[in-house]
Amino acid sequence: MVTLLLALLAGYLLGSIPFGLVLTRLAGYGDLRQIGSGNIGATNVLRTGNKPLALATLLLDAGKGAIAVVIARAIAPDDPTVAIAAAAGALAGHLYPVWLGFRGGKGVATTLGTMLAIEWRIGVAACVTWLITALLFRISSLAALVAMLALPAAAWWVGDKNLTLFAIAVAAVVWVKHAANLRRLANGTEPKIGRKRE
């Protein structure tokens, strides 16, 4: 139990690092929360027009989730629930970072990073789903939502009951965080990838 709690806490601290906010401030764009959608993730960073910065945010947000899992596995290599606890902590940290008044991102990149580290086949399935959907429709939120649906399906295919349950929970949380996007998708006002918002 102590190990699980430590993994959860360590994952939370890693996940709560707001890379999008930090990078855009360092690059001179000011507070990312005052730009576009106000989100701290890579999609909103892309609305600054700086593609390398958006890519860096994407990789770092995914990386912090993956690192949390790698550390947990190093500590408890024979207990897969510790890695899942670290992944849950990382996602919670990104969604609700203590440094930003518990108002964070939507968790897509961090979720993909944790899944790639826990079971690469699940992570790859979700990433490929995101890429195909994004290429077809050019809408980041739609790609994210469809990718989240692929997580439990891929976990079920892999045959891991614990990961399937975790994937269902994660997908549900990310869908809830995209409530505003779902409304815009329904009325046809969701912006395309790379389009700036005033």
C-alpha cells in the first residue's frame, strides 16, 4: 500500500509539470491560458503558430507520463498495479495541477505516454487511431476522443483485465474533460488543427 501511494504521489508531481505553460512563457508568448482555448496542452500551443513549441509540449506531456511509469516499474518490477497507480497519478497531476489551482489540461498526451510505457501495443493503437482521425478530419479534439475509445478496445485485445478497466476509466475522464469540445463538435464550430483563435 505504501508503494502504491508513493507511486501515485510521484506520478502526480511529474504529471503536474505544466510544460505548455512553461515553454510558451519562455518563448515570450505570455500566459498560454490567455491564448486560444486557454488550455495548457499542445493543441493550444499550436495556436501560437509555433509548431516546434507545440511538438515539444506534446513530447514532454507524453514523456512525463511515461517516465512516471518507468520509475514505478523500476521500484516494483513484479507488481503491475504500481505502474498503473503511477499512470493514474500522472494523469491526475496533468488534469489538476496544484501549481495552477487544480486547473490543468485535458490529459490526452499524458494518457498516451503512460499507455505506451505500460503496454506499448495499447499506446500504439491509440496513437495510430489519433493520427488517422486527425488526418481525415483535421480536428484535434475529435482525434483525441476517438483515440480514447481505442484504449479499452486495445487493452481488451491484449487480454489484460486490469489495464482494460484502467483504460475505460481514463477514457471516461478524458471524455468528460472534453465536454465543451463535444458541444462544439455537435454544432460544427470546433476549430481545425492549427487554426488560431482570437
